[in-house]
Amino acid sequence: MKSLAVILVGPEQAANVGFVARSMACYRLEDLRIVGSPGIALDGAARKTGKAALSILERARYSASLEEAISDCSLAFGFTRRARVPAQRIEDLSRAVATWRGREKAAGENAAEEKSALVFGRESQGLFSEETLLVSHLVRIPTPSETISLNVSHALAIVLHAFLGANGRAPEDPPPEQGFRKAEAFPTRGETARILQSLLDSLEKGGFFKGGKEDAQREYVRILWQRLDPDRRELDFLAGMLRNLNRAR
């Protein structure tokens, strides 16, 4: 499945990276991306636990930031046990699967060209709050215990089975009432990030951020933007609005 990338943010244990590659190999995934932790995929512990998936480890791509790693992805699912920011929306795994399957169905033969990311955080701390604001969807894996989290490789195995099923592909069509838009109408996370930054810059120049709460106000704008998840037509419209407002000053 070329349309799914697995992204590990700041992995701390090489053995876990190897186990992740092994889970990916079981589902015929090849695109492993690592944020930070340079060279960890080639560590001896990773090669030992991932010996059945050495080619995945050897081709792993490294990025300096999550924003860079997901820049070519139109969907980015960030997995977390809890929301870092109370105002953020976090959805269950089943809902995320329905969203992805709907996008795959809409894309048809071009599904492999539209990349989606499965993002997992550090073993000790998960995703930082600023990183949770970069993904398009925050997702939790429901478990009976709310006080302990799954090992990253175990979490990935559950997610891949939910997304791809036993046959390595989406086993069901999405519910018809979802009303999914055409896949080509969705921009990448890199494109949406550029317009968001333009919006933040415009608000800054206009004096919107003030009162000693500037950081909280910027964060809330990012949360609202995450909920919007604009398609390409909406993004172009917003970009045009910003250009017009900036010229009018």
C-alpha cells in the first residue's frame, strides 16, 4: 500500500523501530519516516528486532520536524491516548478508518498517489502539543485501561489491521452518508501549513494577538484550522481572502 506512510516522531528505543518495520512488512507497507533520532533505524537493536524487514529500515527517511515529514500527505492521523489541548477534538479509531477509506474510494485508481500518514509519538511522552496541531486528525485506540498506553509497535499493528484488514486492503466501503469529496480536491499538509502561516502572519500584523495571551490565541487559531481541514477549493478561497485583506491595509 503505497498510500500509507508510517511516521515515528523522536523514537527513543531502536528495538521498537525494528518491531515497527516488522509490523509494516506484515501489511506490505514500505514508507517509514522518522522525525529526529538520526540513524536509529540502522542501530543493531533495530536490525535485530526488524530482521524480517531490513529493507524498510535501510530505506527509512529522516526529517528534522513533523511538519516536514507530513508535507506531502493530504491526511495525517496522529495517535495519542489523550488530547494535549482540551479544546482539540480526538476521534476513535473506527471514525479515522471511515475517513481514510472514503478518501481511498474517492481516489479510485489514483489512490496510491494520495499519501496519508500514520503518526506515532515518543515512547515516553508521545506527541508534543505543538505536534498534535500539525496533523489533520487526532485519534485514540480505545482500550479498557485509561492509565497505560500501548507499545508503539503494538499500537501500529492494531491500526494497520483496522485500516487494511486481514487481506492488506480496506475491506469495507465507507458509509454512504459520509458524503466524501473527490480526492483530487484535497491539498497536502504542506500546502495547508503555508496558508495557515500566512493567516497567522496577517493576524500578527493586524494586531489581533494582544493582551498578554498571544501564545494561547495562536494555539486556538491552529485548533480551529485543524477542525476546518479545508479542501483545495476552500484553501484557494481563503488564500484569496488573505491576499485581498493584506492589500487593503
